[in-house]
Amino acid sequence: MRFAVLGDSLSEGVGDPAPGGGWRGWCELLAGALAADRPVRVIKVARSGALSTDVAYRQLPAALAERPQLASVMAGGNDTLRAGFDIHRTVAALDHTMGALTESGARLLTACLPDAGRALGLPWPLARPLARRMDAVNTAVHALSERYDALHLHLAVHPCTAERGARSVDRLHPSELGHRVLARAFHAELVGAGLAAGAPPGADPETPAPSVLDGARWLAFEGTRWVAQRCTDLLPGLLGLAVAESRYWLLRREHELEERARGATLAALSAPAARMAA
């Protein structure tokens, strides 16, 4: 079986170091549990930092060339962390990717994603605009997963996202435990669909969960660099969104922001040219 893995850092495996270096992640844990009598080849084209358009333009052609029977698509989270976020562009890219893989004969695995602002503990004027963007992406992913008959996991509300031991030091990615939870959840979906015959991936991690001290070290070194990179792109725009959020809240008109975001998402999903040109 050929299993193509498209997406960003979550699918690359960030948070679950491989024994020989690099990242392992939920997809490789899952691959070992898909079949008891035949090998499974993982075609991991997912890359940290990838946007939905990177998945559609760069990763998709490489995945299609391998003619996968199973493919996972998890993207859109990084789109919400960019100043130029456009739900129409994100929906078009995801629609094109899922549609092309389905047409090639691959069965899809998808998941909606947790909110980055909440995970980082940002104050509400900053967190709420990010949450609204993530809600829009997840609404689109739900709809597209149904459109293409994907096996869909509600990761945004999965218990693993609230467990400290299931998150890595950066609080944005799963730890080894979190990746194992994700792999086991997908395995259960595949078993229910008659697409997995192996035993489920092991539940117990091989490495301890990150400690509070580990988190402090990450924030002091890696976290500072991550924030600095985002300051030149996301932060100026996010501050403007925070000002608008506060103003609408004071006027008791925040429902208008919700309605506007919901309308834009529905319009993107119903656009006649949602599929991108390859």
C-alpha cells in the first residue's frame, strides 16, 4: 500500500523525534498498523510551514506521481497565521488537492485543526481573530471532507488537544503521546471503513512528556525566534484586527464579525471555480 502524507508540520511529525534523527509522527506510527500481510510505503511530502497553496502546487504533484491508495491532507493552519489570509484562496487550494487525490483513486484522511491562539494562551483581542480564521478553515475542511467522502477526524475538539502531556514544548504541535493518540484515532476510522487490518499503534510513548522546564527553555530560545519571524508578517496585521475586535466588542457588535466570516466561508465553498488550475 502507498500512503501519501500532505500538509504542514503536524503531518511532517514535528513533536515526535525519530530515533535516527528527523521527525517520525502520527503517519509513520499509523503506517505500521495499516496491514498485517503487506508493506506500507509512506510518501511524506508534508513540510513544516506549508500553506494550503504549497500543498496544492508543490506537494500534490509529487504525491500523485506515486499513485497512492491512501492520502492524508491536513493544511490551512499556517494560512491563518499570515497577514494576507484569504479564506477563498485556502478553500480553493484544499478543494483542488482533495479533488485531485480522490479522482486519482486515493481514499482521503482529513482533520480539522485546533486553534493556535488558544494553544498559545494569547489575550482575547489577539486570540479571537485567529480563532475566527481557524473556525472558517475548519468549516471548510468539514464541508470538503464530506464532499470527497474522506475519513475525517475532529482534531479541533479531540481530548488530546487539551492534555498537557499530549502537546510538545511549543504547545502548538503534538508530543509523541499526541501523535500516538492521533495515529490510533485514524486507525479506528480506517478499521471502521474496512481499510486497516493491523493492530492499532501502541498507546504508550517511548519518551517522557515535555516538562515545564522544557517549555521554558523552548520559549527562551526557539520561541523567541518564532515570534520574531511572525512579527514581520502576522503581528502588525493582527494588532489591527485586535483593535477592531475591541471596538466591535465595546459596541456590542461582535456578532457582525462572526456573520461576515461565516458568509465569506460559505461563499468560498459555493464558488463555481473553487478548484484551482494545476
